[in-house]
Amino acid sequence: MLRPHPTGKEIKLNPNKMLVSKTDPKGVIVFGNENFTEVSGYKECELIGTPHNILRHPDMPRAIFYLMWESIKNGRNIMAVVKNLAKNGDHYWVTTDFEIKRDRDGKIRNYIAFRQAAPRDVIKTIEPLYSKMIEIEKADGMDASIEYLEKFLNEKHMSYNQYIEDLAKPKGLAGTLFAKMKSLFE
């Protein structure tokens, strides 16, 4: 499937709706809820069996996806702020939290990604960081981008996950509602 060209137009997400997808351990989509398919612009049949990176926006640093996959492949949850690309080329910003599902033997069976609209202030904070990382990746590769991110986070004495949780994790009533929505998919 051909990747669309970005239009520069943003899809405004309803902050009360959760976008949910489930992938196998290799990142192939096996489920997407109605909100996920609606916002992405793809029909469910177009998404099922397709690698999740079909939604990868070119403004997203590869290093962020590398960190996310390394974390969840090793059984550790991670929260991330992601700019996704819809089928029509529009984009949308989400805060993503993962659930790692295992079989009886403890082997990872699948990953469930729970996404909500990223707040405006979070986007304004994260965009310059991601832009700098993209610039570094184009010039010097992903390893240099990861090194830049590590230096940035070391100055804050935080991991990427801590930084994003501090920046974007729903708190108070919003956090309670997010946890309840997640529990519907367990």
C-alpha cells in the first residue's frame, strides 16, 4: 500500500474518544476500534494484516519508534506522543500508552495501543524536540538522534517515558476516565 503525502492539515480529535489498535508481536495490526479506523481514514479490512507503520508520519523521528519498540518488546510499557498520518495525508497528534498481553507461558502475544488526543501544550513542547531529532537523523542517522535525545533527557534527569508521562499523562478525573476506558479492552 502506498503511503500518502502529508497535506499539512490536522485532524482535530475528540479528547473523549480513545483510538485503540492491537498488533501481533511483529507490529502487524490485528484489530482497530471504530474510532481508530475512522480517524485513520482506512477501512478495517485495509488495516488488518498491515504493519502499524502505515500510519507513520515523516515528521516523526525514527528514534522515537525505535525506543517504543525496544521498550515494549522487552515487556516494558511506554507512553509516547506521536504524530500519525491518515490515509488522506492529514495528520493527528496522540498520546499513546501500551498494554502488553502475554500467553500462559509469559511470551508476548500482542500489544494494545491506547491513544487519546494530545493536548495542544504537549504538541507545542514536543514538536521542536522532534524537529531537531529529524534534522539530526537526516544528517547523521538514527543513532545520533538517539544520542541527542539521551543528552536532552539526561539534563532533565528523566527517561523518555518519564518525560512524556510528566508532560502528557492524564491526571485527576481525566486519568481515571482513561484507566476505565483502557479496562474495557482487557
